[in-house]
Amino acid sequence: MIRIFSHYIPIRTLFLVSLEALVLISSIYLGLALSILPADAGIQAGSLPVAPKVAVLAFFIITTMTAMGLYDSGAHEAFGVTLLRLLLAFLAGVALAEAVIMLFPALGVGPNALATAFSVALVGSLLTRLVVVTWVTPLAFQKRVLVLGTGSRAASFDDLVKGKDDHIKIVGYMPR
């Protein structure tokens, strides 16, 4: 746990947010590069460079993902539910991005480029979630406990941990 502005944030959540931000930014860049528009179609008079546009779009997606509860530390649900939340977050992110682009036309990248960028970002975010949930999370962020004491109380603690929580690993017992 890391304390930021008097709030304790799990390291796993910070790792996932930073990894997804990196994947979203690179996916949006890739999506904009892969868009089938001519070079001048997405550029308007008074348009901003690509970097602020990518940062704003990634911010909208991460904000809507947070609002959908995808970064809750206690959310251990089926992958189908996570996929549904992810799709809804991306749809809300696209709607929010379109609303802001209407208010600030300099952020516009063109509808085709925006759809391609969000599609590639959705696939990238889905793959990131799949990798983190299946391979990284169970081993890297498992809580390790050293039990002080031996005997009946330590054995009852061992039974309690084995029965309820798979995310805790008892690394040993230390006699008092």
C-alpha cells in the first residue's frame, strides 16, 4: 500500500493503472497511425499536435474505467463481467471524447481515426487485463505472512487462511 493524499492505494492498482495508461497511449498512437484517412483529413485549422490529443483521449478512458469500478481492489469477478465493464467504459469514453471534441474542435482527429484508435486501445487494454489477471497478479502480488508463534493458535490461523483466502501465503512460523 502506498499513501497518496491521505488515501492508501494498493500497489497492484497503481501497477495496473500505469501499465494500462502506457498501453492506452501507445494503442491510441498506433490506432491514429493505422487510420485509413488521408494525411490531411484529420487535421483542421488551428489543430493541436498529436500528443495532447492522445493524452486527453487516454485520460477519458482511464477516467471512465475508474468510474466503472475496474480499478477496485476487491473486485474478483468473472472475466466476462470485467469484459462488459471494459466495453461500457470504452463506450462512455468515446461519448465523452466526442462531446469534448465538439466543444474544442482543435482536439479533433476525425471520426474514422477516433474509431480506429479506440478499437486498438480496447484490444490493448483487454490483453493487458488478461495478462495481469492470469499471470502477474497471482504470483507477484500475493501477500506473504510470517506467523509469530507455534502451536494450536498458529495451526488455527493456518486453517483459517487455507480455507478462505488464496491470496495469502504463509512463508513460515517463528517460535517466540
